[in-house]
Amino acid sequence: MNIKDLGGEFGLIENLTQDFSQFDQKIKKGIGDDCAVIDLGERYQLISSDTLVSNDHFNLNWSTPEQVGMKAVEVNVSDIIACGGTPKSILVSLVLTRDLDAEIIQGIYRGIKKKCDKYEIDLIGGDTTHGKELVINVTILGVGAYGNTSLRSDAKVGDLICVTGDLGGSTAGLEYLRKFKDVEKLKVKFPYLYKRHLEPVARRGVLQCVSTAANAMIDVSDGLASEVRHICKESECGAEVDFSKIPLHMETKLCAQKLGQSAEDWALSGGEDFELVFTVSLENYEKFDTGFKEKITVVGKILGGNGGVWLLKNGMREELKGGYDHFS
Ligand code: ADP
Ligand code: MG
């Protein structure tokens, strides 16, 4: 049987983990969210792990080693932020090819250090070994204010589904590079997409406004469709996303036109935007100030448990499909 037949990446995780017991009552959330959440009494400990594989998550023809290191930290910080927390420390594990130029890994570590300094994160350990492909795994620890996490399971019927910033830009940059294989050209023609793809940044800035107001929250690593489905699965609810409301940057639209692809599909299925998708009651949404409302977009709403998960497109409802899956 191949992994696809088990339901792809998420079917596989469920299949592998479903028989495990949970022994420690302090584990508020184990598998199934952006972070594991452990109840420490006066605060929550948040833990998450993300891996970058060479030629899959990054390509050294296009990224500098420093950019790879920066991305490795930012994608992990994004998971802590998606749970409403503050990043505190990381462990970095490396699989290095035997012939790897030491300057590459030194460059990657310069990128890691830059982000550790930015977020005041301590590097507290890791592991180093060799293998056939360059792999960087980061495990991150963070803290969350007691009683104030925003888990995927916290959505309420009637909530608005909001997205920060815009979506699809990272995939646009990647598709441009795949087609033209020219990183300098991307930087000149689409500077925003260059940054989105090669130098992603977690959305820490909005946390202050979002964290106490939001119910459920998740970061966009696999595309809007997949993230909304995760919220629905964990919250046992339905949802409707309006295709016409998906926020797109002008460069993303222009790039899609140039490549003959759909910018909305990149937003729904591409991923790696590291924006936040959160659900919020109408009452709390209305309390957001105008400046903040301009930074977010309402893309849909949460429906009841058997309401289905829909994409509203041209006035018709279709199943909300798509999302990046390593094994589909
Ligand atoms: P994210 O996209 O936020 O990094 P994922 O979608 O990768 O999260 O993972 C979903 C959930 O499955 C998380 O709770 C993660 O910790 C868990 N998970 C992923 N892979 C494994 C694994 N091999 N064994 C156990 N849990 C896993
Ligand atoms: Mg995540």
C-alpha cells in the first residue's frame, strides 16, 4: 500500500498515531495542532517541529544559505505564533551530505543566528549527522499565556474566518523560478514575490490584536483550503470560503497572468505564506480598529457541524478541496 492510499500526509499521521495513549494529564493538546500545548500551571509550554529538505523546501540555486537558515527559524516561529505564543528556544538537527561545503552550513547558521537575535530565541541544542540529502530540522519551544491559546479546535459556529495579509505569493515566486530559473529576474520583476518565497516572515506583528479576540487560529503552511479544513476537523464544524474574497497581492495576480495559472489556486493549495487564518465572533471583529481591519480580510464563515466545508465560487457551492500534501 502506498501512503496516498492511506489518505496522504494527514491520513498517514492519523494512521501512525491513533493507537498511542496519552499518559500525562498536563498535555492540553498533543497531535493535531500547530504546537503541542503543555499545561505548566501558570503558563503553557508550546512545542513544535518543522523540517526543510534540500530541493524540496529550498533550492540552493535560488536561496542563499543564509536565507535557508532564516526560513528554518521563521517557519517554526510561525507555528508558535499560530498558537498565540512567544518563541523562546530552538534545537537544530542537521543531516549533511559528506561532501557539503562547510561554508554552506556556516551560512545557514548565520541565517539561524539572525532570526535568533530578532526574536531573542536561545539555541539550546540539536544533532548533527550525515545522509544523502541536506535536511534541517528545527524544534522550537515557546510559551503561551495561561488560558489563552488559539487552537484549531476553538472555532465557534457563526465565527468569521479571517486571513492576515495576502495569500499565494510564495507559490507565485516558486512557480516563476521553476519556469524561468532566474532568481535575479524574479527579484527585479517581482520583488514582493521574491521576498515571500525566499524570505518568509511569521506574522508576529498582528498577534497583539488577534490573540485575545480570536477563537481558532492556524498558520498557512499548506494553503488556505487545507488550513480551513484542519480547523473544521478539529472544531467539528463546517465552513464556507468565498473564492472572490481571497486576498491577493498585485504581483501575485500579474505573475499568475504571465504564467497562465490561477492566483486563487495558489492561495488555496500552494502554502508557505505563513499568514494567519483565524476565526472570530462578529462581536469581537467589530471591536477591531479600522487600521487593523485593513490588514485582514474576512474570507468566509464557520458553519455547524454537519454544514459541510465549501468554496463559494460564482454563486455556487463546491467542496473546498486542495492544499499541499507531500504524498498526494
Ligand atoms: P504544521 O503544518 O503546523 O507544521 P503539520 O500539519 O505538519 O503541522 O502536522 C499536523 C500535526 O501532526 C501536528 O500536531 C504535528 O505535530 C503532528 N505530526 C506530524 N508528523 C508527525 C509524526 N510523524 N508523528 C507524530 N505526530 C506528527
Ligand atoms: Mg502550522
